[in-house]
Amino acid sequence: MSTADILARLIAFDTVSRNPNIDLMTYVTGLLSEVGVEATLIPNAQGTKANLLATIGPKDGGGVMLSGHTDVVPVEGQDWTRPAFELTTDQGRYYGRGTTDMKGFVACALAVGMKAAKRELKSPLHLAFSYDEEIGCQGVRSMIDLLQDAPVRPAMCIVGEPTSLSVATGHKGKVALKAKCTGREGHSALAPMALNALHLGCDLVQVLRDIQAELQETGAQDGDYDVPYTTVHAARMAGGVALNIVPNLCEVDFEIRNVAQDDPQAILADIRARADKIVATARNHAPEAAIEFEVNFSYPGLDTSRTAEVVHFVQSLTGVNSTNKVAFGTEGGLFSQDLDIPTVVCGPGSMMQGHKPDEYVEISQIERCDAMLDTLLERLEAGL
């Protein structure tokens, strides 16, 4: 079966993160089973979603793991001119939700996995497909747990997020948070006698802006990124019920995206300390005042050395000697940090086309990815 045929089937599954992916995974396990490859599914508690692990070739460890996520972002509110969950072809492009991010790579990985099943490999090929990456790399955690208990692990990992097939050695870590600001409700005609929770939220956002300015001015710098410093970003503020009621609750969603040299927990501690000062002042007026923080999710950054063996190895597959770092997060940081598996990011397409209406990947990028993985297969036959 061709990569295009596989991609068409994958795109047809509506695996927006809020939806199950089990039908897609059932299809993938069936596809692998046809060539004699037994895949392990790692379901969630409800059985609606699953990760997948499969090893082709020797079972004694080593080899290369190809990692990709199967969930995609929503299409609601976007002006699509083509069917989002149907693969269409036009002017040298494959269109459909997930073609770039990142079912294109998953299709390439499955295609080479089916070829590998018919070869005598001296080093194994591992396939690792996950769910809920788009909402904070949450689904892959059970796969990480399984691999931690495995007697042997892959020697290296390629995360196939779209990099236009350049070799990316790093990305920032991320902590996603919610702050709940508690004030005192009251009639708006008597507003000074209440405590407006929105004002607490605004004060907190100013703290975030101040810390961002400090990080930009004096924080660690990594010139391999388009934005070379750690960012603190406020994305959403919600509060209030009616114009004539002083709101008693305000929620602020924000994130920290840190370069490797910065500790996000230290930055969060600084935010908490400054928030405590805001609250201390507010409690002189309203003892119930509070700003409480919840961590929604987090994942570590990836910071693989340019001189690492995995970098040189994947460069030899692509024929491109340069490296870069990507702005978006991946599961690569978890593989590297939690499992000590040397990891790079390298896949077809550009994230400039991801998360947009009429998402597409250039057919030439898929063909180049197929060629890269065919070269990988030759190396695995020779024993790396």
C-alpha cells in the first residue's frame, strides 16, 4: 500500500483531540497485522483512545523509533474551501486536516514499517504513535511509562513533526497555567466597598508583562530560536456576570515557554511571589482576596547537542548538514528527559501550514520523507 493510500485513510478519521482515536488505531493495527507485525495498544481508562507501539525486527533493543501523534486540531471557525477530513490533491499538494501536522509523517512511517516487515533487519524499527499531543502531550505519558519498564529501549528517536525535513535539535519547554483571582462581589454603585476580581487579574497580567520584559532584556538567550528568550504569555481572561455587579472571580490562562537555560519552576515561583504581594495589599480591604494557581499541563523542552550521534545519523539520511530549533513543542522532550533516548525532530511539511484552513503538505515533501525512511531501512538492514 502506498503512502498516499495510507494518508487518505488516516485523514478520513476525525481525530480532533476531543474525539476518540481508537478507530484510527484499529485501522493501523490491522494494517500492520497484514504484514505480520504485532502492535501493542495502550488504551486510556475509557478505552476510547490509545497509544501504539510496534517493533519490527530484532527484539533485543537498539534501533530507531519513529514517533508521531494521531490527534489533530479542530476545524470549527475556519474557512475551509475543501473537505477537511478527506484527502484531496491539487497543484502538487495533499490537502486535509493533519496532512502536515502530522498524519503525513505517520503515513510515511507506516509505509516504511510495512516494507520493513518483509526485510531482514539487523537493528529494529520502532513505531510509536500517540494521542492528545495537541493538548499538551498528555496521551503519550502511558507510553512513556511502558517504555520505562521495558528491558531495552530504542537507541534514538525521530519525532516527525513538520520541519521541512531539516533536523531540529531543540524546542522550548512549556507550562500551561490558570490563575483564579478571588475578590468580593457587590453592587456596582458601591464598587469601592467591594473588591473587583478583574482588577486583581489585571494586576497579575501586569506582573506577567513585567517578568516577560525582564526575561527579554536580561534573561538567557538562545539564538537558534526566532524568539531567542523565554516567553510568558497571557492568553485568556474571563470574569464578571453583569454590568451592575462587581465580579468576585476572574480567571487568567497563561503559559511559560522556556529556553533550556531557564528553569520554569523558578519563573513560576517569581510569579507567585509577586502575586502574593498583590493579594497582601488587597486583603487590607477584603480578607477573602486570593490568587491561586493551577498547572493544566507541562512538558519539558528538547535540547539535543548538535554533535550528538542521532543528529549526524539523521543528517546522513536527509543529506542536509544544517540544524535548527523549532518554536512549537513536541513529545521529543519527554523521550529525551524521561527515557534518555537521544531525539531529534524531522518530518515533512512546514508548520506554517499547520492549524490553518485548507491545511496541506507538498507532495514532494512526502516523497522526500519516503526516501529518507527508505535510506533508514537500508541502515537497519545493515545494522546501523
